[in-house]
Amino acid sequence: MLEIVAQAVINGLLIGGIYALVSIGVTLIFGVVKIVNFAQGEFVMIGMYISFFLASQFGIDPVISRRSCAAFPDPQGSGA
């Protein structure tokens, strides 16, 4: 029972950290540009799906695949 509670607490902290990072990004963009960028959430989800795909299909650790997941949405936003 203690394992389940500990795992739930850890999962809650991790998902809370993701929510915090997304909210900090949206706040930073709104504070600088004064325009709400709703595409920020889409970029986060694209990165998460890429990380999940690399982990499930190729066995790549999500911590290692962070750079490729972060670099993928950039060409889409820059119009390249």
C-alpha cells in the first residue's frame, strides 16, 4: 500500500512539473509579446508524443531523447 501511495505522489509531482513548465512558457510569451500563444501546448504534446514513440518503438530512454524531441517542433514554427 505504501508503494502505491509513493508512486502516486511521484507521478503527481512529475505531471505537476510538466504543467508548471507549460504555464511558465505561456506566461513568458504573454509577458513579452502580449499575445496568448495557444500553440505552446501543441508543441509540448508533439514533444511528448515523439518521446513516447522513440521509447516504445526503439527503446530510447526519454531522458536521452529530449534534444531530438525539443528540436523537432522548431522547424515547424520557424516556417522552414
